[in-house]
Amino acid sequence: MLKDGINGFCMALADSVPGVSGGTVAFIMGFYDNFIGSIDALVYGKMEEKKGALRYLLRLGLGWIIGMGMAVVLLSSLFESHIYMVSSLFLGFIAGAIPLIIMEEKESFRELGKGILFCIAGIALVAGITFANGKLGTSSMDLGGFSLGLGIRLFFIGMAAISAMFLPGISGSTLLLIFGAYIPVITAIKGVLSLQLSYIPALAFFGCGVVAGAVTVVKLIRICLEKFRTQTVYAILGMMIGSFYAIVMGPTTLKTPQAAMNVNSFQILAAIVGVLLVLGMQIIRDKRVEGNEAFVKKSKC
């Protein structure tokens, strides 16, 4: 139970910040298949499968809730006051995660001709949405002043964000950042925790979008990974590469917009910490695999 709770906690820390998804953390730490399979079983499986999946997801979810609660309280102020340091950390995390995912999926990445167009499409999708968001000025979203149009928009943003959280690639928080909803959603969650009830209607629509996305996207992800794995992992790689641009432009989406990150504002030490975090997760995964293999050998003896 403790292991699953820690896994959920690590996923929440990733989901709460733009740059890396909970799916990436699950992939790096070795429980991604179990995570996706449990959600699929909970929605579409038989009763016994539903019960087992529910128990696992409750353990994972408890750690996730604790991690997200801590992150929300800290990040809303940290993201505003130390945007370049945090963004540099995100860039380092992605830079460290990309080679690990390529090594894990090396068989799929060998089929360059089959996947390169999907990689380019992934880059174009993220970069294009980021660019359009900057031109449309969507960062002024106020979740405290609810309207039906805002609710519908948040519903579809929630669907997109949770879909990205399930993928070991672009993060849901990066999509929130792209759509100009990251700071508003974080602020709204923090406001509700402080009993500012005016944020509840907007968050309710956002939450409904999250549920709708979770129910529909998991089956699609499994089908894509099973039948079109090469194309899917190349698209994931492209979205991760495109998220570099989204993070560099992240400061422009703040409540008080700041200049996009450049060479002078990039902080190398924070980026190195991001890379080390990914390597640490990989080491934890390897230790678990070694422990499981040793346990199996001992059981056979």
C-alpha cells in the first residue's frame, strides 16, 4: 500500500507542474501498464476486475491527493515569484526523460519511416497551440467570475488535460499552460481550500471534463499503444519536444505577464536538478525490478 501511495504522490508532483506528466513518472518508475490497465478495468472490466482495480487506484489516488494538495499550496506563489527557476527545472526534467523513453521504446523508435511524420505532428500540435494561445491572449481567464461559456471551455480543457496526464509525454499541466488555464486553475483550487466558494462552479465544469476525458481516453490509449505503438510513441516524443517551446513561453501566461525565457534567464543549476530527478526515478524503478526478480528466484528455489 505504501509503495502505491508513494507512486501516486510522485505522479501528483509531476501533474501539478507544466513540463512532465504523471504518465511519464509512471512510465519511468515502471507502473504505467498497471496504472492504465486498472483504469481500463475499472471502466470496462468485469466485477472482479473492477474491485481489484478500485483497490489499487484508491491507494494510488490517496498519495496523489496528498501530493497535489501540497503542490497547489506551494506552487501558486512559487510559480509567480520564481518562474524562470521553476521553468528551468521543467526543461531539465523533460531533457532527462526523453532519452529514457527512447531507450525504453528503442524497438519502436527504430522504425523511423513509420513514425517521423507523427513526431512532427506532435511538435506542431503543441507549438501551434502555444503560439495561438499567445496571440489570442487567453491567459486572463478568471475562474471566480463564472459564465456558461467559461464552463464549457473549462470542460473541454479538462478533457484535454487529463488525456495528456495519462500519456507518458506532454503533461496535463503543460496543456493547461498552453490554454492559459494553469495559473487560474491552481489559484481556484487554492481558493476553494481557503473556502472561497465562488470558484466552485468553474472547477465543477473542469472536473466533469476531467472525468469525461478519463472515461474515454484510456481505451483509446490502449488501442493506440497495442495496434499503432510506433506511431503513438513518436507522437508522444514530438509532444515532449514541442513542450520545450510551451515552457519557454510560460512566463507570458502569468497573471502579470513576464518576458519569455531566454539564455540569460535560463538557470542551469535548476535544469540539472530536473535531470537528476528523472535519473533518481529511474534508479528507483531499477531497484524495484531487481527486487522483484530476486523474489521470484527465491520463490522458485
